[in-house]
Amino acid sequence: MNLEIGVLRAVLKKYKLWGAVSDSVQFLKERRDIGRALTPEEEARLLEAASNRRYSDSPLYVITVLALNTAMRSQEIRTLRWSQVDLISRTITVGKSKTEAGSGRLIPLNQAAFAVLTHWRSRAPEARPERYVFPACENHQVDASKPLKSFRTAWRSATRTADLPGLRFHDMRHTAITKLAETLASEQTIMAIAGHVSRRMLEHYSHIRMEAKRTALEAISQPVFGRDGAQNWAQSPDSPKPSAAN
């Protein structure tokens, strides 16, 4: 709704009409908690469900692993061509993306992403550079000249099996970016991988988990000393609090 109001405001401003109605228009409050990052246990359940115990026959498994290990959007993965995949240098060159910063970005393939793509490529020995990595399949006929139209049905089935109701595929991107942030990778590195254009967008996607926050803060913890040089009780939560001075 806010997007529509924004477009309308832009049109009215151009013709100097916004001022007449602006006081009567209110933007809806936007949620800041949209999106989630999977826990390691949830991620394992999802991958198990996505594989459906038929690894070589499950494009959804490969797609999900790629999303979790590259932070690529569903559209970027769905329209991926073999010409964009370099298994020698272990990189993916993203094609047309949602943002200008996202288009053409180069993403290294980690071990997980490289493994699933190598296996997937072995199933298509005649694949040519212009062919799609995840080809269309209609009536059990594969057409690699067209991209996979949708994997929504398979995704919903997998999330139900994994007991993850309401999980969106876009949450794989949230999860990947969150894990990158937890490794203390720089903002520039994360943006280069994910294709973000602003720190605000980075903060929107990054949901640093409490355990990671706790670990980070414990890493900088230092002994606390009082004015007389004696170790202060605040160093250890188990230490008794000193009595007040008389």
C-alpha cells in the first residue's frame, strides 16, 4: 500500500497537487521484523525435506543450497545460465538483478555451492553455455532453452515436511546474509556478495542472532577493577557483590 501511495504522491507533486491532500494521507506503519534467519537445526530440516531423499532428482535441493550459500534471489537463481557458472574458478556471475548494484556481481562458490552445482552439471553433460541451469519441465519434457517457471509447489511441500510453516524462499537470503554478518565480514564484503546498495538495506536483511551477539561481546570482555586496584565484583556474575561502604 505504501508503494502505491508513494507513486501517487510523486504524480501529484509533479503537478503541484500534493499539498492539497497531504495532510489527509497517512502512510501505513511498516513492519521491521519481516523476514527471518533459520537456525542451523531448521536449515538442516529444510535441506533434508528439499532433497526428499532423492538428491540427484531434486532441483529444489540445489536451488535451496545455492540460496543459502550465495544470498542470491530466487529470480537470479531461476534464470541462471551455464555461461554464468565457472566451475574452474568456482564463481557465479549474476545476470539481471533487482538492483543495478546486484546485476553482474561476481560471487565465489563455497564448498557447499560448488559441490551441488558440480553434481547438477554432471546430470547434464550436453548442457551448453546458453542453456539454463534449471530448465523448464512440462509434461515430463525438459526444455533447457527456457528457465524453470516456478518451484512454488515443491517449496511449499518441503516447508510443510520440515515443519516450517510460513517460511518464504526469500528467507534463504536473510539467512545467508545473517550468517555472513555473524562471521564479522565487512559491510563492503557483504554488499558485494548480496548486491545491496545501502547500509539500511543491509540492516533490513541482517538478523544477528542472540548467541552471536553474546559471543561477540564476550570476546571483548575485560576484567573490571575498582579504584583501589582490587578486582571488581562485576567481572564475574558468580562473584558476591561487595557490601556498601560504611
